[in-house]
Amino acid sequence: MNTAGHSEATARRGLELTPFRGLRYDPDRVGSLAAVTSPPYDVVVRPDGLHHLQDADPHNIVRLILPQAGTPSTRNEQAAQTLRRWLSEGVLTTDDEPGLYVYEQSDAGGLLQRGVIGALRLSDPSEHVVLPHEDVMPHVVADRAALMRATSANLEPLLLTYRGNGSAADTSAVIERIIEQPPLLATTTEDGFRHRLWAITATEDLDRIQTDLARHQALIADGHHRWATYRRLRAEHPSPSPWDYGLVLLVDTARYPLRVRAIHRLLHGLPVQDAVAALEDRFRVRRLEAPLPLALESLAEAARAGNAFLLAGDGAFHLLDRPDPGLLARTVPADRPPAWRTLDATVLHATLLDHIWHIPEDDPTRIAYIHDAAATVRKAERDGGTAVLMHPVREEVVRDLARQGVTMPRKSTSFGPKPASGLVLRALDL
């Protein structure tokens, strides 16, 4: 009998999401749950944003995920001491029994996202269970690994997506029933998002979810560096151990589609006039005297016909499109699938950054990655640099490349909404 897709061996190669005893803030010990949350660590990039979160509440999670001290080792030890103190003081408490957690985000605009948070078995790339779609920067992985070693905790979940089949027996059916119960917590953060969390502890519900997810593979939507960190730390600890698992949020995008947005670049030390001058006869460049929303519309229109970018930083916008085909043939690696070779991020990194502007993509003194277009433009105008605004990639392109085992250039996409940090943590030594 053909048992493909149904054997125990096949099931083990799927997603294995396990319950854990969540570590959560005691609402009686903090000012408000909203005041102790934070965006993921890599979204909090501006010092003013960091200080705002620190001032919101003395127990804001940013003090763990982005500790402020002198040296990296001092910062990590500070985070570990803070975590231990909050545990001893009862600011953070451990749930009584292991469970998975239903997490819901919504806003006034009608966006609704639901998923399940749990400890996911770490898998090797050869298993094709968790598919990355972007490369990682080694120094970021090293930084996150040092923090996780010091704290012995997964401080915030990764965002993974999978495509469910919509049957009455799948994970979504359990979610829809659980949300009819009172939540463990509910709060609205200052960005207007409402967050709710429920625990799943009944054996039959846990079994049902685990059986369903064992048939699926997942795409890393947000958290490539943390996934690489999980795998590095697993290799450092003899198995079996708690380090064999990592904290994730799994969202079925067949039921709850995510938004895919671009991540923009800020080029330090490169004035816009110099960036534009270097493009002569290589790209078509048009100056746009328009506000940001209209300039982004022009970028979207140009991107439908091919590679396009928007430069800013001198009070105007400069639309780049129609790159010289011969230039692309010389600068873009030819040993990749056509869908990869034509990505805007590929052309940006291989042609513009490497060949024309000579800016290393992993040099934080020369380039910054920012999610918000308006913030990128403001900072470029203030610092005299160049903002490179990108058009987002379609999710189907991302998923197709990931299934081929082809990674996109770093910081190519921004899936959202991202889970708030601080609602549930996972301690590895409790």
C-alpha cells in the first residue's frame, strides 16, 4: 500500500509544535500589558524608539531583547540579571501547565491575524520542513546567540507561515473554538493593534494540532536570524535538550493572509546627487516633485515593468528604472533561477551597491535597513545620505524560491503584522 504522506516517518518530517510553560507578565505587577510590550528587536532601530519603550514602563521587554550597557558581554549579563530579578520579584510568572497559545492581532482597519505559539522542533535544511527565504548576517546571529545563552530563554517568537487545507479537522478549527473562551490577556498597543492570547491545554486539542501540523512545512516570514541562532545553539547542547526547540508563531496564511512590505535602505555617507550621478547611462532616472504617497505609486507602476527604485534625501524623489541589460548581465550572478535574478533586491545588491556605489551590504556604518519609508526619507534628509525605497515582493514569489532552496538577498521582505514581544516568553531552564 502506498503510504506516502501518511507514514510515521513522513509525519516526523513535518512541523512538530510542542507545548511549553509560558512565561508571562503578572498584570498586577506592571502598569499595563501594552506598556511592557515592544516590536521585535530588529524593528526597534532608532534610539528615540528605544528610549520611548524604556520610558513606557520600567519592565518593558525591550530591556531584555535590547539591553543597554557598555560592551556586548555587559549588555547580555545585564539582560540575564534583569530576567532573574523579574522572576524573583514575580513580575514574570510561569504558567501552571504546558500549553500552546492562540495569538490574535487585529486593528480598526479590519486586519485580523490568528496563529499558534509553541516550541517548534528545530530541523536541518535538508529536511525541507522550515524554509528560509533570506540570507543572514553572521554578526547578527552571533549577537542573538550570545543574548540567548546569557538569558537561557527565547524572548520573542519567530513568525512562520504555512498553507492549511481548510478542513474541519485542522488547526484553524481548534483556534476558532478556543477564541470563544475568555482570553488570558487582552491589550491594545499604541500602534492601534489589539492583542489577545489564549492557552490550549486540553490533550485532545493539542493532539489535533500536532497531527495537522505534521503534514505541513513552513516559510520563515520574520526571524531568519533568530532561526539561525536557534540552530547554532542546538548544535552547542547535547540532544535531547530544551535547545532542540525554539519559540515560534505559526500562521495559516490560507486563512489569514499576511501583508508583505518592503524593507528600505539608508546609505550613510552617500549624498543623493552623487548616487544619481553614478547612474548615468546605466539606469533611467526621473526626478519627481511629488509627496511620498504619489512617489510610491510611481514606483509601483514602474515596478510592474521591471526593476525600479526610488531615491530620496535631497527634498525630492528620483525614480530609477530600465536598467541597462548589459550591465545586469555583467553584475548579476547567472547561476540562479530567473525569478531570483530579476528581483529588485538582487539588482540593488549585485548591481547598485556592489558595482556602482561600492557599499558592502553587511557594513552597518554604511547601510541601515529600515521598515518605514517615511522614516527612511527623514533620516536621509537629516544625515545627508541616500534613502533607497523598495517595492514589495509578492508572497508567491517568496514561497516559490524558498521551495527551490534559493534564498533571497538579505532584508528583501517584511511580512506582517509581526507578533508583539513581551506577551509570552519561553524559559529553557524552568
